Amino acid sequence: MIGRRSCLVMAVWLACMLFAREACAQSAAGDEAAAARRISEASSKAVVALEVVLNLRMVFEGEEAEEDEQTNTSGATIIDPSGLAVCSLSEVDPFYRMDNTDPTYRFESEIRDLKLITADGTEIPGEVVLRDRDLDLAFVRPSEIPQQPMVAIDLTRNAEAEIMDSVVVLGRLDEIGNRAPWVSLDRVHALIEKPRTFYVCSMNTWLAGLGCPVFDTSGNVVGITLLRATPEGADVSGDSIPVVLPAKDIVEIAKQVPQ
């Protein structure tokens, strides 16, 4: 039979173990929060707003049936000091996944104006220089070379992630939030391996918006937030899901950008 003293010793031991466990958890959370702040301080200026004014048209039997103007504002990530940025193709060409094979009607979009807006509100006119329809990826470049090199994220300093790895997501609030940096700690909740690799995080990550960078807690770039959809997908809530495209893949695609 276990005596009172033994029960007391066991209770004290269990209490100490629970306290130590809680202390370790708090320490780990504190370390991740500190890492997120360091990453934000070093890289948040590379996260900019992308504002696009579009002409949207529906053409029926060769004649324009309807036209509308739409302004999209989303995130973009500067990946080169020249101002080259990556963003979601959905934001600059919302009809690119529509089925236009029917000869009687088609949907068209035309960019009327595009600009990158930095943290201090500076507006930089730009243009789309490369599109990847399979990956929802677009590259945008300033129309003129910036007078000063821009803060950029080095995608060659990248890392792969595994299920339940901690990640740091950077975004930026819009004008009503004084364009303040937005930072989130999240985890990789799913790994898509075919036909190519994508990471899926929680919905908290998508509050940052598309075109934003995701890091591991060591500051290496895991990837950029984009959409994964079926070819004819047009509804994010229906047949599209937000994913993180690995940084190493974007590095390879960026080699195709015209000089």
C-alpha cells in the first residue's frame, strides 16, 4: 500500500513535471514570437500592396455585351532590388481560368493601370512581365528602374517544410490600417505532393492575402501564398484553395523573366 508520504512525493513530482512542461511550452512560444518579430523587422518592407485597375468584358457572338471596371488590391513580394515582384495571377487577370473555348462567348480582362504601393505610401507604376497560368503566378516589374534599390526577399535562401512545422507569414494592412506590417505565426497543416509540391496552412494565414511570403522560424523563405484551382475555377470558395508555392520553384520560374 502506498503511504501518505509516497502520495505526497508523487503529487509534488507530478506538479513539478506539469510546471516544467508548461514552462517549456511558454519558452518555445516566446522563441517563435521573437523569431517572427526579427523576420518582420528584416523583411516586411519587401511586402507591398499591388493595386490593379481592370477593364472586364464579356463578348457574345463577336460583340461586346457588357463591360465593367474593377480595382483589385492585394499583396506582392519584392524579390529583387530592381523592384521585380511576385503576386497572384488571379489579382491581375481574374478571367485567366475561365473556359473561353465556346466560340459564342468569352470573357476578357485588360489592365488599365497597375502600381506597387510601398510601406510609406509611395506609388510605383508597373507592368506584368511574366505569367504562369498553371501556378497562379505573375511577375511584376516597375515601369522605370527605381532610383534607390528596393528592399527585397532573397528567394534563394529557402527551405522546405514538413507537416506541423511552424511558419511565419508576413502581410501588410491597407491604407485604413496605415499600411502597417501584418505578422502571423502558423503551421503547415497539409502537404500536397502531386502533381507538384504545395503547402497548406490554416485560414489565419490567408488574412495576409495572396502574394505574401512565408518563412520558417530561422528566416528562410518557405514560399509565396497563391491559389491552387482547377483550370476552369473562378470561385475561391468553390474549386480553389489557398496554398504556398515553394520558393525554390519560384526561383526557377523567375529565370524566364525578360531582362
